Amino acid sequence: MLVELLVAPGCPARQDTEELLQKILDELAPEVRPRVIVVDTAVKAIALKFPGSPTVRINGRDIEPEADKSLNYGLG
């Protein structure tokens, strides 16, 4: 299982999201560690289809059901 946490630099929700995500993984899949990706350029945001910070993806799918419908990718 691939778990990714995508964040913009200085994201105020990063720490809380990272802690909650790790807590959930510790309970459900203790062998899995999330990969944190800092999205720090507009080019990277577009390439990663980054809808906003924070974004959590599991096996490439956003956990937010409507996120895949977004066409606005970028940094703030």
C-alpha cells in the first residue's frame, strides 16, 4: 500500500494531518509509513494534480471523493 501526504510549504494543517494519518496507519496497517511530498512549485503542483494542502492519497487515489473532479491544480 502506498500512502502519500502532499503538502504545501508552511501548511498549518500538516502536523495534525500527519499525526492523525500515522495513528490510523498504526492501527490498520502498522507496516505502512506515509510518504510526505512537499509541493513547492506550481510546476510540481500541476504535475502531481495537487488540489490543495494537505492532500492524502492511498495507492494514487485522493481520499476526498470529489478531488478527482478538480481541474484547478496549483499553490494557493
